[in-house]
Amino acid sequence: MFKRFALLMTLVVALAGITALAGDKMDDKMMDKGDKGMMDGKEMTFSGKLVCLACSLKSEGAHAACKEFGHTHSLMTSDGKYISFLQNDHSKDLFEGTKGDNKMVTVTGHYFANANMLDVTSFTIENGKKMSWCDHHMKMDACSAM
């Protein structure tokens, strides 16, 4: 009886070890895939309305405090989803809303789906000129200087 119990316990421990190793390998594969997805932004173009994300969520019950902390704009797509902008020199006019608050915009950039974040490369605000990074002026503008 003791030998059977010992053999059973050995099998249980061995199976537990195999399961743990398999789980670790699966987690590693999932992590590698996820990390690659975060670093591997595909260039995509989105259209929608430029809105303050916090103000928009306030109507859904969020505790927004834009008066104290300022507005942070995002793109609201036609299906009601929000895409945030990576805050840098390329997206400054968009996330601050200085040029297009509540206007329709088309934005192109490297999209990181896991973070729902767009690293902007160019944008057009409601029938305006296409704005893209100008190395000559070191800002987003509509010029074609070289």
C-alpha cells in the first residue's frame, strides 16, 4: 500500500512539474508575442472627431477634472472608441486640442494596438492642409521645405 502511495505521489509531483514548465513556456511565448506587438507599431490611418477624452467620459460617469489638470484630447472613431496619441512634438497640437477641438480629423501614425496608442506622423483637420513633421522647421507644418 505504501509503495502504491509513494508511486502515486511521485507521478503527481512529476505531472505538476511538467504542467508548471509548460505554463512557464506558454507565458514566455505570450509575453514575447505581446512585447513584440508593443514595439512593432504598424502605420495606420484613422478618422474621427478630436475630443477631450476626460470630458467625453464625464458624461458616462467618470470623475474628470479638466479644469484642474487640463484637457487631453483623443480621437473618437465613428464606433465610439477612443485612440490616444503618444505625447510628443508630432502630436502636440492634437492632444492639446489647440487646432481642432471637436473637429473631424484624419490621423496617420504607428499604431500600438495593445496600448491603443498612435504615434502620429501626420494629420489633417477638417478640410485643412495635411500637417506632417518638417525637419527644416522642427515642427509639424504644411510646408515642403527640404
